[in-house]
Amino acid sequence: MNKKCLLIYYSGTGNTKYVTLKLAPKLEQVGFDVDIYRINPLLMEEINLSKYDVVGIGYPIYGLNVPSKVHKFFKKQQFKKGQRVFIYKNSGETYRVNNSSSLVLRKIIKRKKANLTNEYHFMMPYNIHFRYDESLVKEMLTMDEKLMDILVKEIVDEIPNIKKYTFRNNFCNRVLRLMYIGGPINVSFYKVDKKKCIKCGKCVQGCQMKNIYFNKKGNIKFHHKCLMCCYCTLNCPKDAIKMGLFNSWRVNKPYNFKEIEKIELKSPIITNETKGFFKCYIETYQEINKRYKELFKE
Ligand SMILES: Cc1cc2nc3c(=O)[nH]c(=O)nc-3n(C[C@H](O)[C@H](O)[C@H](O)COP(=O)(O)O)c2cc1C
Ligand code: SF4
Ligand code: SF4
């Protein structure tokens, strides 16, 4: 009988969904029956984990942390004693300061007597801060594909892969947990440019928190339960939403991964000479290539 795997994920703007939907068929190819569950931040229900041999948890890093709703969701869940769990997080950059992002999740999993055996950090473009060049996104997705092969091999062969968290990273993680209250505060400063807004309702329909509504005059307004997921600012067709205190970090226009996958790269984007912000990828690519060679002898 096939082993059963459940992938549970939260995604604000679709990047974690993208990783999850790529990962699931790869796990199926090696003989897992895979179910997928997307966390609905309004529902937060308890789900039945007992029939699964392995549980994978996917989330985007927010302020060096697990998003608050992912934290709350897993507080509610009951794992089987010794149940195998792996984490597949993703974020806009791979600086080491992000390493401890799962600190609270690790504690919950341990407290609930499940067994966290593997953790992987995927690279996806920023949905906040600044927009990534599509060629770089294409290269990152190619490296992510390799990392997925590593994940699948290690899960199927039961090879643990866990990084030790350092005191420094844990400290940064704790400080930036202030993000948990940052969203609801920042949303007080969200504004819609009435001249630009075409009242298409895309933001109203897409907000997972049902935080956006049309008032009686037909203008866009916000409640105060924002997760700062950036779905509305990324997807507004007129770039009409001003993101409060973080407005200078607003990114508009979603990434079209289907089109990006078709890009043919003529030469590497990240090289040993890469300087500045993207330097972190040199080490990440090297780590992935090294592990890939070890596992697949290529
Ligand atoms: C509020 C917020 C905070 C973020 N904080 C970080 C961070 O600390 N480090 C990082 O590398 N990326 C950060 N990001 C970028 C996201 O992790 C990244 O774009 C992710 O792929 C989004 O996934 P999603 O589309 O599934 O929500 C942040 C994004 C948001 C919206
Ligand atoms: S998505 Fe943009 S244009 Fe459409 S209703 Fe919302 S703010 Fe207006
Ligand atoms: S208001 Fe915008 S940023 Fe806040 S939860 Fe809704 S879609 Fe996300």
C-alpha cells in the first residue's frame, strides 16, 4: 500500500501554492498518495492528520517568521505520536537571518510529540520590497526544482535534513515577531487612489481575510484584520492601493510563472562574481548543487 502524505500550506500571493503544486506530483511519482490542504485564515479548523504517514508544511516567511495564522493553525492540530513532519518554506531571499523562521513551529511540533525530520528553504520572488527580474526568477525556479528532487529523495529514503538554529538568528526571529501585530496596525494607513481605482472588485474578492469591502458610496475600504499578505497590492490592475507605512515596498503585478518557465536563459544570472543583495544566492545555489551531486551522483 502506498504511503500517505499531506501537504498543508498557507499562501498569500500564490508563491507557496506554486511550490506545493510542483512538489505534489514529484512525491506521487515516488509512490506517495498525496493530499493537499490550503489553510484558510478565516476558518482555522482542526483537520484529521491521523491517516497520514508524512505531513509537509509549506509557508512563506513573513518578517523572518512563520505567518501568524500558520502559527495559530498548527497550535490547533493534533499530530500522531512520532508522525514524520517536514517543512518547505519559501521567501524572497536566502540570507541566513531567515534560517530560524520555523522556531515557533518547531516548538509546536515537538510539544505535540511529532517528529520534524527535514526542513527546506525554497527561493521565490518578493511580493513586497521590490520586484524581481523574470530571468532571475526563472533561474531560481530551476534551482527550486533541484531542491524539490533533493526533498523527495530524502523523504522517501528517510534521510533527515535539519539545520541547527543559531542564537543570533533565533534572536532576530523573536524581535521581528512584532510583525504579528504589524499587519492590523499598518492597514489603518491603507488607502485607495480613487482616481485610479476602476472598482473591479478584484481586491475584495481575493482578500483571504475578507478585509476589503465597498462602502455605501461604492468606494474601497479596509477593516482591521489584515495579514499583510500583499495579495491586494500585487494584484490590483491599476496599482491603486497604497500600502500604508510600507508603501515604498509595494510590488504591483503578479508573477506569471507559466510564462517565466518558458524563458530560455542564455547565461547564468547568479555567478561567483555576483555582488550586492543577490550575493546570498551564490552560497544557496552551491549548497543545492553539492547536495544534488551527493544524492544523484551527477
Ligand atoms: C509581510 C511580508 C513579510 C515578508 N518577510 C520576508 C522576510 O522576512 N524574508 C524574506 O526573505 N522574504 C519575506 N517576504 C517575502 C515572501 O516570503 C515571499 O515573497 C513569498 O514567496 C510569498 O509567498 P506567498 O505568495 O505564498 O505568500 C515577506 C513578504 C511579506 C508579504
Ligand atoms: S483591485 Fe484595484 S482597481 Fe480593482 S477595486 Fe480594488 S483597488 Fe480598485
Ligand atoms: S487587505 Fe490586502 S494585504 Fe491585507 S489580508 Fe487582505 S489582501 Fe492581504
